[in-house]
Amino acid sequence: MLVGAAFALTAGSTAQDLPTPAHVVVIVLENKDASQINSHTAPALTALGLRYARLTNYFAVTHPSLPNYLALVSGSTHGITTDCTTCSVGGPSIGDQLTSAGRRWAAYAEGFPSGARFAKKHVPILYFADGANHVLPLSRFGPHRLPDFAFVVPNLCHDMHDCTVGVGDAWLKRIVTPLLAVEDTVVFVVFDEGSRGNHVAAFALGTAVQPHSVFTRRTDHYGLLRTIEDMFGLPRLGAAKTARPLIGIWR
């Protein structure tokens, strides 16, 4: 589908407008506005966005971090307004949906479970019942053993939270480059929230993506969840039910 097609598609578009990739990977970075991610600060990510697809009107849903992460995997913030580490949430996540559908999935967290720069608040699956059984160290992640769905969480340096954009950009290049050769795969790279506003950079990369494409309509974490659920033929959770999927950027 050509780049310009994104402008002609309507809210009535369905999962039939989406591919059914073999692998979906979501990588979440931290606390940067869209304006902070550019060819000077993040040359690798910017170049990949130009090569594949940019989501130029992507927004986080709230502040601080944890509610955004919960929104990404369950379609709701569950009324949580802090980065609590002892709280939990009820209801299903996309992980529960994938398990019920017989799909393989995992969250991969750098430094898990007790590294100095590991942050539980960035691993939303840990807040759901049985979620800890699906969280693995990032060392277990790689292009030759991808599950159907992978949620990838860098540590507090590599996600740009504590270190510079340049450090995170270099890490991302190392992680993403091998994935770009995996057939029938999409890698979403998004930021949990902005540092000032909530307009954040977001990208769809990989072999399932139409090269040099752009999705210009406003979307957010719920739109991304809706897209992934539609790709896997899953019911839509929470606010994903009324969100628009990301269409017009696929091969």
C-alpha cells in the first residue's frame, strides 16, 4: 500500500487492512518528546524511520510512566496515577489473550530481575496475575528465537531515562538491526511519554512494513494495542475497542 493511501482510509477500516505478521516486537523508550528525536540526537532511529514507517502524530495517554505502560498492554490505566511497585491490576492483558489463543509471547527486560538499572514500573506484565512467569532477561531475546509477540524493555540507561538520547540510540541500533532481516516481522519503537508534552516519536520497522511510509493520523498507545490485537485476531481490550488501527503502512 502506498504512502499516500493513509490519507484516504476511514475509521471504518478493519483488521482486513492489516497484515498477519509472524512476529510483532514492541520496544518502549522513555520520556522524550517527538522534537527531541531527530537526525542529530538519534541518527540511527531517525534513519530507520525514514527507511520504514514513521507515526508522526503519536501520543502517550498520561503521566507518569506506569499508567502508559499498562495502557499499552491492556487498554486501560486501571486508575493508577503513580509509578507504584507494590500495586497490581485486575483483568486481562494482551499476554492473557495471546495465551488463550495458543500464541507464544514474552516480555524481555534488561537487568531483570534485580539489576541496578532495572525498573519494574517499565514492565507492565509484572502487574498482572501470572505475569512474572512470562518475563525473561533481555539476554534471552534474539532474532533466531522470536516468539509471536515480544515486549522489550531496556534498562534505565538504554531507554534514555537516565542516559543521553545518543546512548539509547546506539543501543537500539544494536538490538533492532538483526530483527530487520527476519521475515514477516514488525518492530514498533515508541516512547512511553514525553518530557514536557505527550507528543512522542513512534516508528514501525521491519520486513512487514511498506518502505518510506508515514502514518499521519493522530493515534496513541490504545491505537497501537488495537493494531496488534487485530493482527493476531484477538478481542480488543478497553480503550482499544474504539481506537483506530495503524493502516496504510504495510506491505
